[in-house]
Amino acid sequence: MMDMADNYLERRFEEVFGQGGGKKALPARPSLDRLVLRNRSYRGYDRNYEVHIRQLRAIIDINTRVASSVNMQSLRFHPVTKGPEADLVNSHIRMGRALPELHLPFPGTEPEAFIVVCCNREENASVDIDLGISLQTMLLKAVELGLGGLIIRNFDREEIRNGLSLPLEPVAVVAIGKPAEKIELVPVRSTDSLKYYRKDGVHYVPKIIAEDLYV
């Protein structure tokens, strides 16, 4: 058994550092800028790809390392994978409020995995800060895993709480999946329209240019 272990460690050493101790280049990890750029609000997903519970847990577990106002850590999480629970969540969420005429998501592109975020105290400014930190960090983790997501605050709270038998009040729903749509950012001035729109199958999102962010 010891020889087998030694051989395995030798092989791993060679894979990482190469023959003769010459260090082999390791795959570059995505930069924060790249992760943020890929972290868009996706409203259409590839339903041929099934999100596994271990992926949702990896995304949720990132919350053990994020900041929290007064370190209260009041958020709790309920993972939902493909099945009856996902069907229930889909029936009580609404996407694309600025494009009501499209009735997003399009049939056949609905998300089938979710993270329902709950809170063990009454919502206040501190909870909202924690919620924003949590949601953004979880979506960045999803992007790192090759997935994408959408923060949903427009949903039926009581129906989701009762339907999932949640002991706490849900404050947000995060859709998770393999994105099936193209999203492009459009640089605009702060005085321009910030309403997102779709054209020729592409979802365009206006973003204020850097120089207009300063006061």
C-alpha cells in the first residue's frame, strides 16, 4: 500500500512540476475582472445541463468566508435542484421586469436549480448589506464553476416559503444554471437611458462609463 501511495505522489509531482524538477505552467485562474465581466443576469438556461447539488453546496459554502455586518451572519440557504421544488419556484418568480412584453424566460429555457436565501431576523439595512455581499459572491462562485445565475427579488414569498416548508422568511431567490443567451454591455454616459433591451437575440445592458462614476 505504501508503494502505491508513493507512486501516486511521484506521478502527481511530475504532473505539476514536470520531469527533472522543471516547474510546469499551471492553468491560469480567472482574474476578478474576468469573473465580474462574465457574471451577468441570465434569464435563459440550457436545460440539457443539470446542476448538481454539490455545485449548489459549493456556491452556498462560499458564505462561510464573506463579510457580514457586525458579524451577525443572519442568512440561511435552501438549495433546489431539478424536480418538484424547482417547478414550484419557477411558478412563483418573475424575470425581466423591464421587458414585460417578452414574458421571460422563453419556454424551454427556464432555470431548474435555485438557491433560496432566507433570513433569521427582520430585514434592516445591515441585513440588506449582507444580502448584497452574499448574492454577488455566490454568483461569482457560480461563474468560476462555469455556470451563471440571476438574482430574483420579484417572487411570491409566502407561496415559496410554504411550498418548500421553509422555517425562515425567504428574502431572495438565485437561479443557477448553464447560460443559454448572449449578453453584451453597452458603455453609456450617466445621463443616458439605463434600461436594458434585446435586439436580434442579444441582451444589451447599458453600463455607465468609469469617468462618470466619480463625484
